[in-house]
Amino acid sequence: FTGITGDIEVIYKLATDLTLPFVPVLGSDNSNYDMDHSMNLAVIDPNGNYFGFFKSPHTPEKMAQVLESIITFN
């Protein structure tokens, strides 16, 4: 899994497009990095193709099954 960082405007646009909301934690000592965010995980391949997302709770077995099917069909 890879996290993302970058300009806030770009991250906000991506998060909005993927319906994966985030908000800064108010009153945090580290306001540049403390964020509340969705527990959903977007599935995006290295070419930027979006396949969907995993909803919480995440299980390794289910994630492996879904990822294997994506690889098989692509």
C-alpha cells in the first residue's frame, strides 16, 4: 500500500473524486500531518486506473481475493 502526499488542493480533489473524505484534526500540536480520514482504501494500479475501494473492516483474506481477481482480469 502507498500513501499519498502533495499539494492540499490536489489531494482534496482526489479524495473528493474517490469519496474518501479527510479533515485536519483541530487542536492538534501537529496540524500539518494529523488528519481524520475515511477507513476505506482505494484500489488504484500503478497506471492510475481506479478499481474501487475496500470498506472497513479490512481482512487480509478478502483483500487478497479481490486483488487476485483484479490481476486475473487485467
